[in-house]
Amino acid sequence: TDKTLAGTEVLVRIPKHLLLNTRVALTNLAARNLQVAFYRSSSNWEDRVLATYLLWTYSRKQGIWYDMLLHMSRDIDILCFWPEADLLEFNDKTIVS
């Protein structure tokens, strides 16, 4: 990056083959059969495509995304709903801004 990171920001390099996006989902053989018009008629069509792709992957029981789904928590815990006190516990006090 050419920007200075803030004290709470972290820059991570991820291999391209580990990224799941709509391009990966839509170039898959099964996903090509999706009715794209149905998905694109919604403002959140990308979410629909990815959810469908993950469900299809889970039903096939193979591939890297299947392994990821097996290890995902069954409990829903979304960061944006955490209390402020819990979020503050993740601040690294050793980093000087």
C-alpha cells in the first residue's frame, strides 16, 4: 500500500487462489447455469451468488470452500453487534500511533 496504516489497521497478503468472489463463483461450471437475471435483479446480487455457490459447494462435499464451511462456527457472532467494551479488548496497546 502507499497509504500509512493507522494503529488499529493491519495489512495482510492473501494468495489469489484463497479469495472467493463473484468471479470465482460465476466461472464455476455449476454457477454458469444460474439464472443471472434473477440474481442481478437485486441490489445485493453478489451476496446471492456467493451464498448459492457456497451451498452448492457444501452439497458436493469437496473443494477448499467445503473445508472452510466445515470449520466455520455454527454460532453467529457479527463484529458490528459487539459492545464497545468487547471491541476495545482487541486494541493492541503496544502499537504507538
